[in-house]
Amino acid sequence: MTATSGSMTRFTLMTLAIAAVGLIGCGRSGGTAGGPGAVAPDSKPPIIGQADDTFNLTTSSVSLQQGDAAQGTIGIKRGTNFAQDVAISFADLPKGVSVDPVSPIMKSADTESKFTLKATDEVAPGEFMVKVVGHPGKGGDAANLFKLTVTKKDSFTLNVPFWTTSLKQGETRAVTIGISRDKKFDQDVTLKFEGLPKGISVEPARAVIKNGEENTKFVIKATDDAAQGDFSVKLTGHPTKGADVAHDFKFTVATK
């Protein structure tokens, strides 16, 4: 072997060794490493073997609807010598979303930790990045992010007659109220009218559209001295759980 080829071989080996040290010092993709072996981003890489005393958190996306709950999982990848318990905390949760448990503990033998996210009916739909931090007993924290997607709750709409309902003083009129359900909405819905004018009543006062039914019927009654004119009253649909849905119901009362 010539002196030149020997120098080239030594240079190649040194380059590979430096690269290997650099790889050992780098955190795994998708977050920052924690533990005694972790170093600040602007510090020198740890010596060979020190990175074995680190850990990384792994995450996956979570999707849930308004008013619903969904389970998520946080995983942990431990270096050979990292055997500590790790306390988990969450940051940047959107308003209206809570987590249970608030601060789960990943024991030294655990490979993952499960949690439940709960959304109120009022939480804004959208995509959010939630920060997860793992805090060991000794050493630096590890951090990662996961995407939380909140979608609109499956709900329903009320269908009232297309034409304005008309009746005279002293008359009754049958009215059909329909319901259109989103794909996963399977609740019973109670209907009621609010703000009826003088002399106008509705029977039944409350009606229930059962799951699987498409409509229900009401009878509007006007007394002989019922108020005359054009009216718009509030028709409210109340599901077993979740938010109410309202619709205007218009009718006209004419002279007897």
C-alpha cells in the first residue's frame, strides 16, 4: 500500500467515526430527546455511549368530534441505560378540550401511555398541534407534537313546511315537521314551539321524533279571538345529548 492510499484510508475511517458520533448525538426524528444523556442544541454531541441514557417520545394523530371523546397513545423509546419513570404533561390544548389523566406517569417498564381527550359541544372545529413533554427524574425533558383534529358534531336539521301555514280564527290545521340526520346521529329529538301569539296553541305541546322516524305531526289551533296577522315563532329540537337546533316556523291567522 502506498503512503497516499494509506492516508486516504485513515481519512475515510476518521470521517466515518465522526459521522457515527454525530448520529449517536442526534435525537430521533419527530421530537427532542431527554434524559441525562441529552444535550442542548448548541452543545457538543455526547460522547459514545452517553446517548444510551436518553429517551424520546413518539406520538400519533388524534381525531374527535365536538361533544365526544377519543383515546390517544404516547410511546417512549428508551436508550439502553435509561430506566427512569417519566411524567407526561400536555400544552397548547385548544379551548374546550381536556385530557384525562392530566399528568400520566410512564413507569420504567412501560413502553406507552394512553390518555383520553374530551371535547365540549362548543369547541371550535379545526386542526391543532398539541405539545407533549416528558419529564424524567434526572436529566432534561423530551418533547414532541401531535396533531389534534376536531370535527363538527353529527347533528340534525328540522324541516318545516315550505309554504307558510294559514288558518282562520276558530280553525285547526295539521302540520308535519321533518328531520334530516347526519350519518352518525341516532338520538331521539324533542320538539317544542316557543313564543306562540295569543289564542294559538299547539298539540301536543311537545312531540318526540324517535330514532329511525322521519317526521312528526302537530295540530295548530286558533281560538275565535286569536290574534290576526303573520307570525314567526321558534321551533326548537332538543336531542338526548348535545346542542339544540332551532328553526323559525311561520304561519298566518286570518279573520274568521
